[in-house]
Amino acid sequence: MIFLIKIFITFFISPLAYFLVITTSISEELKSSESLLLNSQCEEALVFYEDRPELHTEYLVLLKYCNSAGKKIKTLIYPENFDINPIISDFKSMNGVNGRNRMNIHQGVDIIGGKDQAIIAVADGRVLETVIEKCWGPTVVIDHGKSNDGKNLITIYGHVGEIVVKENDLIKRGDLIARLPKRVDYRCMGRVRHLHFQIGQKYCEKEEKNSWGCNYFIKDYFRSLNPHLYWAAGPNKITCFEKNKLYEKGTLTYPLPCRKNN
């Protein structure tokens, strides 16, 4: 009987225990790798603090918030098999990219990134406006036509750096339209380098800009559409742009390039 028990332990229990140990180890390694990547992305986004040692305490608080917020949102809507630039202030969030309470509920998504990182079109469209707004900084507005549920998709790409498209340009999904800035120079950026991506339905023509009801490029600013409802893979499934892949018209792909992981 004792001999049979030894055989059972040797051939069944031991391999299972070994498998569980290895699997746990790989899982922890992946988590560690993801955490290191997120922390690195957060550090890149906080370029504002590089030459400001007197703000080091604020930097540390913000770095911790960035990691926490990015990790929390990642568990909900990020795609598998891709590394993507993290969202740290999501649609309808009351916290800004700097962790502080907002005066109004967030109408877009804020995606952090490094200097000169590419910003790409989320769908085919026509460039309505390229401008340097006094608080937002360089901003691009694009008409992407109708969504798959019949809504207008007027998208705002705010807080960018170099703009590489011109007004009235026709662009394709995945085309380079701008880059993230080298520095953080505008108040509305909250001291964090990021893309503010927002969707409205009613564009403010230039002659209407200072009129009642026009707020930062669109008339329906506080009734903006939730980007997470229009991803090509389906609601709440962020979809990365892949060259030569076909996407349903009226759906969106991520506004920054993704990197396939292993």
C-alpha cells in the first residue's frame, strides 16, 4: 500500500505541483513585465518634471497615481496580445490625468505617451480644423462620417505636438495625423503629456467659435459620445489598427499605434 502511495506521489502529485509552480512563476513574471512597462510609460509622460527638482514630491505622487489608474483601466478594456499606450483618465471620469478632481465630468479619454509618438486616424475622414488653441495647444478635428449606429463622428485630437495634416485633407484609417509633443507647455494638459481624444456630433464652424453653445470645437461638448461604444471589435473592446486588415465602416481603432507582444 505504501509503495502504491509513493508511485502516486511520484507520477501524479509531483508533476502537478511542478506545473503549478512554473505557471505561477510565469504569471508573476508577466505581471512584473507589464508593471515595468506601465511605469516606464508614466515616467515618459511626466516630462514636465524633468527640470523641476522643487516639484519632486508632486512628481512622485503623480507617478504613483498614473501607475494605479493605468493598471485599473487596463483590466477592463485593453486588448490581449497588444501593448498599448495606457488610458489614465477615462470617459466620464471625475479624475484628471493629474489625479485631481475635475470641475466637470470627462468627455473623452486621455492616453499618455512619449515625445514624438505617432497619433493616427481612428477611421477614414476629412480634416476639419488644425489649430493651436491657447489652453489645449495644437489640436486636430476630423469628420469621420457616420458611426455604425448612425451618429456623426466628429473627433478631436487634443494636446498634440507636431501636426502633419492640413485642413480639408482626406485621410485613411491608420494615417499619421500628428505626434505627441516634446514638452508640456499648455495649461489644459495638466502637466502630463497625453492625447485627449473626444467625439462630438456637431462641429463648431470657425465663424461660430465665440458664440453661445460652442465649447472647444463642438456644440455638443457635454453630450460627447463614449469612444468605447464604437471600437471595431465591439463595445468596450479597444481595437488596435493593423495594416491590411479590414474594419467595419463606422467603427474606430485606437488613436495611437499598438505593439504586438509575445
